[in-house]
Amino acid sequence: MTTPAVRAPQYHGQVLVIGSGAAGLTLALRLANHRRITLIAKSSLDEGATLYAQGGISVVLDETDSPQSHIEDTINAGAGLCDPEVVSHTVNHARECIQWLIDHGVPFTRETTAKGAIGYHLTREGGHSHRRILHAADATGMAIEKTLEQEAREHPNIEIFEHHLVIDLICQQKRCLGAYILDIRKQQVRTFSADHTVLAAGGAGKVYLYTSNPDVASGDGIAMAWRAGCRVANLEFIQFHPTCLYHPQAKSFLITEAIRGEGGRLLLPDGNRFMHRFDPRAELAPRDIVARAIDHEMKRLGADCVYLDISHRPAAFISEHFPTIYRRCLEFGIDITREAVPVVPAAHYLCGGVMTDLQGRTDVNRLYAIGEMAYTGLHGANRMASNSLLECVVFAAGACQDILDKSTDSMATLTLPQWDESQVTDSNEEVFVSHNWDELRRFMWDYVGIVRSNKRLQRAQRRCQMLHREIDEYYGDFRITSDLIELRNLVLVAELIIQSALQRRESRGLHFSLDYPESDDSKPPQATVLTPP
């Protein structure tokens, strides 16, 4: 039997930051010398997609590169749906935001140049025409996360609440006043008020059966923003990372795109290369093309996986540049200096999300959204590799400045309504949650995956609508648990993804439809925007 959630006192912070990845931590630290910050983490402070980001963060540092080239590459990868103003803004603010990370101690990998100087090592990934990926070996996200986490824990103006899951935002008259938050360990619902609330809650990879995302990526921020009245856009564009380790004991372990950037070859089970048949850039084609090519070959051959081989490079080079992957694969009996790695595609990154402007502002006053859960217009129909961490730090900086520029009345004296569970009871059917969780993720994988059709989408929509009704009824009858909150959010995000996919009657970027296999170039492409009822 679930322990009943009990009431707790109201908490107040000037800025409530929900999420502790690169976006949330950057914003909290930038604001902390000027505002009191309440930082909410669903799990431990460091657990999130940032921690597992391997490749790097894109920035123009090489003298042969240029911001214009970075802009053009991003727009090309976005298949006509990037907002040029947003792309230009992001690229042109990249160096100052990367410098902020360097100043805060992020240990990016250095090298000795041909002229004997010490500089930063840059690698190249799919879609990029130059080497512009700044990285910390093959664990860039971990380096950023751990560095910023330590500073956040030590800052006197940042109050951290770990293992706290937001249930819903508290809004009145299109103004966000705070949130109801579940203390997972104590099963206690707390009321948090804030002058400004920032959603940095990450993506929704757990809506799919196979994903590179950690367990916390259940679409919470998108779902609660939608319920609060925010529009969402381009949710049909789900990036499937082409190369996740295929092994029964390996849970969602990603094999960085940088391996292909350093000469890694994709092979069929018979050892033959195949990417040149799908794109002249071969292994360096954008992720959507590589993922579809792998999916096509696996289905054509009935194969469980394909293989990624970098064993032709020197062993010392491989172990030095990819130490995390080298060690992790060895744990599963795979020596990447001698043999190819079995890989499959997996849901990786959400290119759409809650609509925002350049400062991260949403449709609801005093509510911001930054990071993967936000739709800024940067990624268009396909995210170019290593632009995601860049987006996190650039838009966190923009939201920070907007909050500092605002002088608003404090919510400290405002008493918000307490969480009311007087009409609910403990559930004796927890199997409902686990069964619906499994069913939802499986039909999303089967029907709303890398290749879609109207029939598949309509089948998924019918089942999703039925599940949504069942989950809402269950949510209204029983006391909340963290699993129920996540399931409620996942089914809503799944429904929004399906609605968006049905509205796009063409194939573009990450959305490929068997019924509309070509892009519709008869008119300028438009974002798919959904508005709450």
C-alpha cells in the first residue's frame, strides 16, 4: 500500500528552477549572485541527459572555420525548418557562453598544435563541414554536469531539493506562481511559490521502448507546460541516435557520433559498408539519414544490428580519444581497438517542445522553458550534432538576463492553495501503472518510430486516447506516486507527438512517412504548432 502523501509548509524562492542538467545549472549559477534560487532535481542532482552526453559542444574556434559556416550547416541539417534568426543568435553567442563554461572550470580536452602552442582539441561530427566540436574526451556532458553541480552545491544562494518530482505548475490568469512538488522519499506534496519559474526538465525519450535517455526523461516539463496553457511545436521530430550499443546487458549505452567523425565505418553483418548507397557523405551524413539507413538495412536483412568499426585506427588513439566507450565495451567483452561494435538506433533527442522566444519566455507570464524541452527554432526538422549543449547554455544566459531585467512583485507573501487529496485513496492495483507504461512505450516504438505511416499513426492515436482516459480516471481516484506522475506525463506527450505527426503530410528531416515519402516544396515549410484547448 502506498504511504499517503501529507501536507507540508509552503516554500518560496525568487526563482524556481525545475531541472538540473546543463540548462538548469547554467541558469541557476548565472542568477545566484543576484537572486535566491530553488533548484529541483527529480533524482540526484547530476542525473539527466547532460551527464550521458558524450560527443561535445559545437563552437567556432578554428581559424579555417567561421560562424557563417556553422549557421549554414545548422540550417542545412534542419531541412528547411530552422529559424535563421535563432540559429544566428545561437552561433554568435556561442564563444562567450563556452568561455563562461571554461571560466567555471570545465576541463575541455587540449592538444599541442603543429606550431607548438597549446589549444583545444576539436573533432568533427555528422553535418558539420569543419572541426568545431569542443569536447572533454568522450564524456563532455559529464565534465560539464559535474563541474557545475559542484559549484551549485557550494553556492549559498542556491537551495537544492533532490528526489523531488513536480506534479503541476500553479497558474492564475496566465501567470505562473509556482508548483506542486512531490518529495519522493517522504511521499509528501510541497507547495513552492516563486517570482519566476524556469522549466529545464529535459526531453521525453522514455516514451519509446528503446532510448539512449536516462529514466528521468519522461516529458514532465512539456506535459505540465501544456496543461498550464503553453503551445508546443514540432513534436513529430524525434531524433533517433544511429548508434547505441546492442547488447543484452547494456542499458541505453550510446556510442558517440565522434567515432564516425574520426573515421568509424558502419558495416553490415557480412562486413560490407553501406552508407555510401544512401548519402554521398556516407558515415558523416546527418543522424536522420544514418538512422533510417540502418533501420532499412536491418529490416531488409532481418538483422538484429549493424556494426561500427574504428579498429583500423591506432589502438592508442582509440583508447585516448574514447576512454569511456573503450572501458564500457570491454566490460561486455568487446575490444573496440580490435573489433567492430554491434549497434542499433534508439530514441535520442526531441527537436520540438514548448514554444519560446530568444529569452526562453513561454506563453505563460513568469514561466520560462530552456534546454531540450524547449522549441526555440534552432534545430528545425533535425538537430545537428553537438548543437544541443550549446542551445542549453546560450538560452540559459538569455533567460537569466531577462529575469534580471524584470522588476516584479514578490510572491513571498502570497499564500497558494494547498495540494488537496481528501477525495482519493491508496491504490491496490499498481499493476495498472506498470502495464500501461509498457504498452505505451511499445506501441510508440512500433507505430511512431523511425518510419511511419497514416495507418500506424492512427492505430497509435486510438490506443493513446484510450490510455489517456484510463490514466486520467486512475489519477483522479488514487494518491499519486512518482510512477503515476511520469505515466500521466508520458501519455500526454505521446498523444501530442502523434497529433503533430498526423498533421505533417510530407517527409522532412526526422519525420519519414511511407504515405508521403517526399518533402512538400510547393510552399515554405512551417512548424507544426499545437495549442492547448
